Amino acid sequence: MQLNGLILTLPKELKLLITAFIVLLSVGFYTGLLFVGETSSANPNGIEEQYLGNEADENALVMKFKKSEKEMLSLVHSHTLSMSIIFFLVGLLLSITKLNKKFKLFLMIEPFASVILTFGGVYLLWKGLLWMKYIVMFSGSLMVLSYTISIIIILSQLFKKKKKKID
């Protein structure tokens, strides 16, 4: 079965369903990023403070306490499960786009590595490996970039007209 470019041949109603799904998924995904920006200042030290607290900082505007093990396990568990489903579905849709095979494969697989590095890194940061905050920042950024590129490709190809062959 030829998957490369299959998205171009889908019926209009299926293209509309995929578009609605991608738009709603993206609203949730990017709202989550806004939440990250609000809670961790979207920088390595903010990430560290979010999970390890800031009780020692007398100048802190908002007091944060170190997360409990229960909170950390819940966070890692829920994010790993939900993001694996998100990236599996986006990967399935990406698999039917017309795109260079190696680039497509990278966009399909990379987010899974980033999820492991990001949330595994958050847990290891919480356990005391403070340098993991840089891995979390980098892998999280790469995950968002991969998601964004994938979504742009999927949406652009959903609205692209298929060229008709002239016999």
C-alpha cells in the first residue's frame, strides 16, 4: 500500500474531520505550553524551581515547594501516556503526507524520544540531577518544534489540490 501522498486523495469529509481534530488538538497542546510558561518561566532555572521549590529564595514573588513523589509520578505518568497517544495519532496522519521519507520518519519518531527525555528528565531533576534541566529545556523545545512542523505539513496538505494526470 502506498502511503506517501495518500492524504491528498482523501474525501473532503475526511479532510474536514482531520482538520477539526488537528485544530482542537493544537488548542490543547499550545494551551499546555502557555501553562508551562506561566508555571516555570520557560527557562532552566524556572524548570528547576517548579519541581524543587524555592523556599530558600527570600526574594521569590510566589512561594513554591518541592513536589512530592506522588505528584511527580502522577505528572510523569499522565504526560507520558497522553503525549504518546497525541504523537502516535499525529504520526499516523503524517505517515500519509507526501514528504521525504527520512524527514517524515524523523518527525514521526523524534517526539517519542523527546517525551522520554523531557519527562524522564523532569523526574531525574527532581531526584537531584540538576543538569537535567537543560535536557528538559532542549528536548521540550525540540518536541514543540517537531509537533508544529508536523501540524503545518498535515494542514497544508489537507488543503492542497491534487494535480490531475493528463493522459
